[in-house]
Amino acid sequence: MAIARQQVVPAFLVSPAVLSSCLFVLLPVVCIGAYSFWGHMVAGAVDRTLTLENWRELVKDPFYGTILLRTVRLAAVTTVLAVLIGYGPAYYLSTIPAKKRGALVLLLFVPSWISYIVRTMSWIQILGRNGLVNTALQGLGITNEPIKLLYNDFAIYVGILQYVLPIMILNIYLGLTSVDRNVVDAARTLGANGIQAFFRVTVPISMGGLSAGCLICFIWTLGSFVTPMLLGGPGTTYYATLVYENILTQQDWPFGSTLALLSVLFLTVSLAVYGRLMGLSHMFRETR
């Protein structure tokens, strides 16, 4: 009786998460998978005859692969920049007293209380031709005319970084909490200087948080839609925008579903490769 209860209770506790995953993750993927094998008719109608035409068009036209690679580059560069910018603040958080740390972590997430769309649109006023940055540069005499900072890739990188940076800092900080200062001091005692101790002791031990932060930032950026649309301007196309245009603008649900399913498959393969190379156990390692 006790053994049966030990088996039933965990299954009961995990069942809401499993059910939610099936309803809100697995079922939508199955639906877009079915749509990808149907045809497109006029006025947004769907021909439910099975066909491979959507996949043939996707493979035949190099435009879609180019957009996917461009989006992957955006995600990769943004992730690297988030690591380079976020590691310092995260390391500082791990070294200060708990009382100050709590206040700084709260301040880190204060911008999240404002709508993401509002925060993204605020960069239009900051980076615009008559925005804060150009006004300051011209006022200081650094430039004689406004610099084009808006409606290009630079603005997209800035807009996405302000979104993913807090979560990257938090994940790196959580990884750094597993670093035993005695181990670092022991490395210093054995002759390692500060830089050597950091790269050979601190970074490897904190790799769990760093890996989780990189994975989250990469996935979020790969699926980013609002920022490229608002800050990229006309003619700036990334993969999520491409899916949006096919489904809502052109009313081509089958081909839009094909594009979306390709993104899901790409993320699945990327996660498998990432786990093979880095080891997902890094992210779930217990703090000792």
C-alpha cells in the first residue's frame, strides 16, 4: 500500500505539467505539422488534400534558408553580447552582501514591470534621428549631423539585448552561487593568478548558469518578432516576421505552418547538438 502511494503521489503531482505541455506545446506542433501537408487556396482557404508542395517550395527557394541563417546569426551574436555584458554584473552580485544583492536583483527586473512593446517602442525616441542619443552627440560636438541608429540591425540588437540581458545576468549569478570561494583561494595559493583562477575555476564551476542563460537567450532571440518589426523598419525580414507575413498577411496557413515547423525542428536539433557538445547536465547540476 505504501509503495503504491509512493508511485501515485509523484505521478499526480506531475500530471498538471504533463497535461499542460501536451495541450499547449505538443498539440499545436501536431496541428501545424498537419497544416504543412495541406494546400493553399484563394482567400485563405485550405485544401486538405495531402501534398508535399509546401516543403518543395521551402527547399527549392534559397530565400527562406537565407532568412533562417540570418536569424540564427542574430540569435548567436545577441547571446555572445549578453554573456560579455552580463557576466560582470552577475559576478558583482555574487560578491556583495545579501541585503544589497536583493535590492539590486529587484532593480534588475523593474523594467520588466513595463510592457515589452512599450519598452521596445521607447528606443524609437532614444535612437531616432532627433532622439536622445543623436541630440547628445550633436550637443557635445561629436557629430555634425544625426547618425542612422534606427531601423537597422544595430537597433534590433539593442532592443533584444535590453530584453534578454536581465535573464542572462540572473542565470549567470545563479551559476556563480555554486562557486566555493575556498576553491578559488586554494587555486590562488597554488600559484594561479586572478585571471587564471577565474577562467580555470570560477567559469567552469558556474557553467551551469551560463549554459542555461545562453540557451534561453538564443531561443528567445530566434523567435523574436516584435523587436525586428518595430526597430528593423521596412525591408528588414527575420524568420518570425516571415512566419507572421505568410499566415496573417498572405493568409497562407499551410506554408506559414511549414515555416513554423521548420523552426521547431531546427530548435530541436540545435538543442540535441548543444546537449551533445556541452552536456545538458551542466544546467541541472546540484550545488554542492
